[in-house]
Amino acid sequence: MALLATLCGCASYVPKPLQAAPAWPDDIATTTPLTVDQVVERALTHSPDVRRAERELGIAEARKYADGLLPDPQLSFSTDRPGAAGFVPAFMVGLSYEVSALIDHPAKQRGATAALEKQQFALQWTKWQVANHAYALYVTNVSLARVKAEVAQLTVHHQVADDHMRRALARGDVTRDTAVQTETAYRDSLQRLDTLEQDHLKAQQELDAMLDLQPGTHLTLATPPEAYDVPSDAVHDALAILGQRRPDLLALRAGYSEQDERYRAALLGQFPRLDIGLTRGRDTSAIYTSGIAVTVTLPLFNGNRGNIAVEKTTRESLYEEYTQRLKDAHVAVHNIVSNLDLLSHQLRNARSMELTLDQTAKQAGIAQARGDVTLPTLMDLESRLLNQRIATAKLENAALLQQVELCTLTGVSAIDHQPPQ
């Protein structure tokens, strides 16, 4: 009956065959423009990194359950058959338990709880990185599409200028050097457009992979909200309590607590292993005996000293890792703040230059209609204006991406600059 009850409590095998072909969810509209909130929400639901972190959390929960189990008692049985007449078969039945396992069990349980907490924080940090990275990819795709449109317009402009110069060269109105310069500008704009198309395709593929979409899916993205500076007081306050709020640092703290408990359990493992059991037996003379069996491991050669050294060194390594990660986080935040200050200054100058060139090009267009300005001069001004628009768009994208990185490092939302819920 005891054996039957034990077998009934055992887990059973259930086959789970692997898929023959990949399967992608088909629950997203590719024609309706997606907002940044929709992209971030889908990334948190379908990102392979998030699913991987969730599986690791499930493994940590299973390990916590396994570490919380006590060792099973041991049942032993032996028998002897006498070789002479007049004697009965002898037997010996024993039931023993490893009492020493109860000593380090609390420390192992605390370590398993800290390990689970570490994995929970790791999942939070993964989700936070995925959310902000999805926001950055969203902005990058929209920005590249806008820059690509500007470069395409510039390419058409250079093509028109090149055709005009070819006809002027054929008439002898311009020198060959001037025509070659125009043709070179047109070829350069074509090469720039090809590079942008490659970058845009790469960004689209990365966003599709994060959203778990079938390769080749083309999403329509809405215009992202206007970026605004992260408040300096929010950055200062976040740095002051960075170790208590950023999930990756909290995960390292929990990992250090786990290792501290493992080190404590290894120290408790120095105590000799103790097994205590009860025995009941009968010899060949039909005499029954009962007794107590005690087994003690003598810590002469091992004494768990190797495990103690490993756990202690690992704890020191985690201590140094947390200290360095905290230091790197502060340095990275200060560097990004400095980069944002520089980008803000450059962006103000770029927008001012773009406004000036736009006014100059409009005045030159009016003057060219009167015959006061030549067509090559007007086309050169318009080309400079388009180049300045491209440079301004790149600076805006770089500043926004730096803001997203700053939000990731300080543990606030890249969308609304609020702390994570």
C-alpha cells in the first residue's frame, strides 16, 4: 500500500513534440498606422527577450520548490538464508533519515527565495529595456523614413540640376568642371539614398523581430509624439536612489543575498553528516532484535572546505560586480546628460541655420524669376537647404535616442518620463 501511494504521487511523462515549421501570430494590422503605445505594448507581449525572461522566472520558481523539499527517508531491507537445518531465515529492516539536512535547510530556502526575487527583478529589467528599445526603434524607423524622403527629394533636385548642366554644357554655356561637380553631387545623393534604404530596412527587420512578426512584414507607423527634455530634477532624484529602484541593480542585490545564503549554507555544511535510523531484525535462531543506527561522516579530508571556498569567492565576485555596475550607471547617466546638452546646442544652431537658408532660398527664387540670380545659384541654395533639413532631422533623432537611453538608465518611462509601475 505504501508503494502504491508513492507511485500515485509521482509525476507522469507527457510528450511534447517540436514544431516542424515556425509559427507567427497574425493579430496585427499592417495598414493602420500604429502608435508608439501600441508598438511598446506588443513588444512587451511578444518580444522573444521577454518570453525568455519569463521562462527563466519559471525555472527559478521550480528551483525554489526543489530547494524547499526535504530529503526522503531511507528504507533498507536485507535477509539471510541459513545453509543448515534447524535455523530460520534472518532479516534486517531499517528506517533512517539524514538529520543533518535540517541544519542548512533554512539557509537554502532563503537563498532560493532570493534567487526567485532576483529573477523577478531581471524580468522587470528586461521588460523595461524592451519597452524603451521598442520606443527607440519606433522613433528610428519614423526618422529614417522622413530622412529618406528628404534625401529622395534632394536626389531628384540634383538629377534636375544634372540634366540642366548637361544641356548647358552641350550648348557651351558652362564649363565641364561645373557640369562634373553637378553630376558628382547627384551621384553622391544616390549613394546616400541607397545607404539610408539599407539602414531603414535593417531597422524594420529589427522591429519586426522584436514584435514577433513574420519576416518581410511592413508596418505603418504613426508620427511619434514630440520629444521633450527629461527634467533635471527627475534625473537627480533617480540617481540618488538608483540602487533601490533600477530593476537590474535590484536583481544584483537579490543575487548577492542569494549567494550570501549559499555561503552560509556551505559553512553549515561543515558539520558532520548525521543519519539516524531505527532497525528491526531477526537472526537465524529466531531471536528478534530492535535498535538504533547512527551514521556520522568524519570531516577529516573534505569537511566541505571546497564548497566554502567556491561560495565565498562567488560572493566576492558578485559584490564587485554590483559595485562596478552602480558606478557605471552613474557615469553613463552623467555622460548622456552631457551629450544631450551638446546635442541641444547643435540642434538650436541647426534649426536657426535651416530657417535662414529657407528664407534665403525663397528670396533667391523671387530674384531668379526677375533674372537677378542665375539658376545654378538658386539650385545650389535649395540643395543646401535640403542638406540642412537632413542634418536637422538626424540631430533630432540622435537627441531623442539619447533621451530614451537616459530614461532606460534612470528607470523612468521614455514616453511620459514617469517611474515604472
